[in-house]
Amino acid sequence: MRIIIFAEKFENDAWDVWEYTCSPKEAKTILNSAMMSARFHASDGPPNHADLLETARRIFNITHGTVASPMDGDLKVYCICVEEMVIGVCEKIRQYSQRIIEAHQFAEFGLGKSA
């Protein structure tokens, strides 16, 4: 199963986008943990979206600094993609998508193509 984690990472005094594709072992760990979480609210049901996102946060979020004073390496997960399903914070996903579009347009402009 393919799982990709999207987060904000603090480095060089700024938050930037961080994207990570989980190994098969990491993906299995996320799914197993999410299934354990699901058992608390559904007897036999699969994990819901919140279970998957919160599991990714528990595993990948890193805090070295504080909210007011983050430090290099701080990581805040805002999205998890499980196969073709995207689960996350809408506004953060929208911001990330906009950055991708702008970077693509900038690259096309640099190559002399029009968008």
C-alpha cells in the first residue's frame, strides 16, 4: 500500500513543505495503528479518515522548539495520502497545490512556453 505524508518542516528560520513516501514497513505500521484506534469507536469497522491522519501525526510530528519559537527539524503533518485517497487539512492542501502550480508556471516561463 502506498502512503505519502505531507507536512510543514521548519528549517533555516522558515516553514517549508516536506513530502515523504513511506516504506512498506512504515505504511503497514500506520495502517495497523489506525486500525487499533478505530477499535475504540467502531467494533469491526475500518479506520476512518481521522484515525489515519492522527496516526500519521503521532508517528511523524516532531517538536524541538515551541509554537512561538520553532527549531530546525520541527515537523507538522497536515495530510496523508493512502493510495488515491487524500486526507488532510483543506487549506494546507490548497496552499501546497498552489505552490506546485506556481512552480510549474515559473518553469514553463523559463523555458519560453506559455501556460
